[in-house]
Amino acid sequence: MSRWLKYLAVIITLSLALGACSRVGLAYRNLDVIIPWTLSDYLDMNGEQKGWFNERLKEHLAWHCTTQLPGYLDWLDRLQTMVETNQVTDAALQSRTQEAKAAIAQTAREITPSAIELLQGLDDKQVAEMNDAFAKDQRKRQDEYVKPTLDQQIKERSERMQKRLNDWLGPLSPTQQQRVVTWSNALGDQNTQWIANRAHWQKQFSAAVAQRQSPEFPQRIETLLVNRESLWTPAYRQAYANTEAQARGLFVDLMAESTPAQRQRLLKKIEGVRKDFNDLKCLKAAKQG
């Protein structure tokens, strides 16, 4: 049975979303063949494509581990210092966010030539299956995130965030819990804009792949993978700016209300991620080299 591989969501799982860091470290530590762009759900590859892909994956992993991970460690240092010195401010979080975005873009640029080569080699059946997978993805996300009433969306978003924060900070105080509820309310119907923009991107991606032998194809894919924001809908651009601002405000306020025990737990979590990265064989080899 063939394995589905996603080559499209070029997302470093390194961001201010507090749940992300632990997953990155865990994936690297347990698999040692992971790179922070995800490959699973949209393309059904044949044996030859899989063989080619696995070789490319090794090359990209080696590049990523030796050239990008040291920067992640520096990023974690800056995050840790912010917490230790009680300097979790809106400006500092904006800086960390921009650094994370730059890291995402750098990895996206690195893997784009491989994405182009892979996509150009797809046959019509594979493209049709990819489009079907896109449609299935849209339906699933609509059902999960958009179909519930707005009140339910807000409630579920709040619960997801509280669960994530409990992992990173420990139990939240009533004041902190209420702040999470306020944050979720402030995002309103953000789910609708997010899913609509996702469908908008997938539609453009499908249109590009339909013309995969055209001279413009490499540039179109580079735009889709590296400069995704340039293709956002105006409504989502506005919603995303609000989402980022609300997330920063939430984190600033939670840390202002945090107890010494919560800060200690967060620092221990960050240290655990750093240890996961430092323990990687490829990073050790790079340091020895």
C-alpha cells in the first residue's frame, strides 16, 4: 500500500505556538530523519519517486541540521533570557516572531527546487489524487472549525489553548484562565478567514500544478511556497495581523501574571527542547567537524 506524503505545507514547527517546540524536539530525537517541513497527505508517489525523494530528504536534512539548527538554539536562548529577566514584551515577541518567519522562509527557499522537480514529474492521475486530497482536507477543516456555532468555536479554541498552556506553564490561575477566554473571544470568526484563505491557496497551487510544464511554473511554485503571504486574501491578511497581535498580548499578560513555579516550568520546557536539539547526531557531527 502506497504511503501518502505531503510536500506542500512548508512550515517549520518552530514558532510562538507553545506546543510546537516540544514536537520538533521529539520528532528529531525519535526519528533522526525528520526535517521541519511536513510530507504526508497529498501526494501518492510511485517507487521511483519515493527513492528519489528519500535521497533528497537526506540531503535537505543534512543541510538543515548543520546550517539551521544552531540558529534555533540561539533563538531558544533569546526566548529563555526573555523569561529569566522578565522581559516578555510585545516588542521582544515581535522580534522572535520575525526571526521564526525568516527561518521558515530560508528552509522554504532551500527545498523549493526539490518541490518543483517532484511536482513536474507527477502524472495526471497523481495530480487528480492531490486535488481530491485538497478537497477532502477542506471538508474536514470546515466540519471541525467552521460548522460549529461561533460560540462553540470560541469555546473550543479557548480549551485548546488552555490545554497547551497547562503543559508549558502548569495549572493556570483563574485570572489567567479568564485571560485565555478573552483572547479567544477577541479572535472572533478567525476560523472562517483561515479556512477560506487555505482553500484560496490550494486552488492557486492546483492551478499552477495543472500547468507544471510551463516556463512560468518554477516561479509560481516559489511564490506559493516561499512568498505565501503575497497570495493571502485581504480578509485573511487583516485577520492574521489581529491573530498575531492577540497572541502576543496573551503571552505578555500571562507572563506578567505568572508565578515563579510557572516560569520555572516554562524554562525547564525550553531547556528540554534545547537538549533534544543538542543530542542530535547530525548536530554533534557538525560541531565536531
